[in-house]
Amino acid sequence: MTELKADIIRQTLGESAAARLVKLEIFSEIESTNSYLMQQPAPAAGKTRVAATENQTAGRGRHGRTWQSPPGSGLCLSMAYTFSTAPANLPALTLAIGLGVIDNLQELGVGGVQIKWPNDLIAMDGKLGGILTETQGRASGAMTVITGIGLNIDLGERRDFDLDANWAQRIVDLRRHVKELPGRDRIAASMIDSLNRTFVDYEAGGFSQFVDRWREFDWLFGRKLMIDSPKREISGVGAGIDDDGALLVETLSEGMRRVTSGSVVMAGARDSEL
């Protein structure tokens, strides 16, 4: 039996998230909460639908990677939200969601979390979690966005999984990052609040309202990077993001480069940390 309790999660939600939530499903085990919601009827415009579990057996990350963790060690939660029209600059939505997750973790007493562009949550220079956003267009012009958040809560003693990128020096969990671990129902409610608020704000004002806050939580800023982009590898130093959410990399041979698609396959220490 799952420890997550739908009634407690609902009671803990903020007013806006509770009003927009049309269905909340808790699974003791499921292949993927994102895949499940992709197969379900979309919520009406401005409404949400949520699926959550502590045991995801076939979780997915970007570029077809897997998201694996021991049963009961984390929280996997996905939300479907329907925009009345497809939002501008949709790729940057994942960046905004990362900032929203950090805000809610801070409200739970979890500080020191950063974001590795575009979708990894970082604590103590290790991977704490990840974000996956997928879309479904509608004939009416509306668009449903399904965003999943995977968060490591208590991994026990295992550290030998999900190391699918060279930058990942280690995997971390909340239990080792905070003095007092929040309850899982409270964390789940916080994630629902975060996603709901970010979707609503993004629909109203786009990514421009999030750009200025990125620098504060940018784990890549000032680090030596290697980016595996669709065309070729790019090496340089992380220089923040552009106004549209593109990663900026300062290179020796070509100056400032914009990266809109690709994976960070290596990230070294910042110059100030050497």
C-alpha cells in the first residue's frame, strides 16, 4: 500500500490549486505517471489532473532516458493542465516550473536547491530530482501540458543508479539534505500548488516574469561545460540564460553561443571553487 493519502493531500492544497483540480489519483505502483496522464482525457481549459506514486517502474526523462529509483524512495507526481491556446515559448515552461518547485521547497524548509538547465534539480552538487514536460495539441487550438516531477526523498544507502550523465557526481535525497524531512503528503501537496501556480502565471504572462530570478538558482553559471547539441558538441563556460530561456555558453573560439536544444554531458567546478 502506498503511504500517500489523497484526502490529506487535497486538504493541504492552496485555494487556487484545490479549485482547479478535477481529479487526483494515487497509485501504489505505476509504470509512469506522465505516460498515464498522456493516455487520459484532458482536463478542461484552466483545470488540472494529477497522478502520483512512490513507486514508478518505467519512469522517463529527456531524450528517452529512464528515471529509476528504489521502490518507496521518492515521489513521482505529474500534472496535466490545459491552456486555452498554445503558450508562446513553450520550451521555457520547464525552466519556470523548476523555479516554482524551488519556491515551494523553500516554503517546506528545504533550501539550497538549484537548477541545472533545463530540467534537473540540484542539491549539494548532486541530482535531487528532475522535470519532464510533454504536450498534446487539441483541435480547438487548446493545448494540454503534462509535467512530471521526480524527487528523491529517502534513497537508503544506494547511490548506483540513474547515473546516465557524466556530470552527475552523485545522487542526493532530501533526507540527507535537510534536518527535518517533510511528510510525503505535504511534499505532494506542495508540488501540486507549485505546478498549478506556475501554469496559471505562465499562461498570463509568459516566461519574461521568471527570467530575472534564474541567475539566483543557476547551477551551471560559471562552470566549464560540454554540451551535446543536435549538430555538434559545444564547450565553454556557463553564462546564464537568454530572455527566451536559451542557455548561454561563453566559448573561446566563437564567443557567446546560444543553446536551445541539447544535453549537458559535463559540468566542472566554478572557477571560484577551484
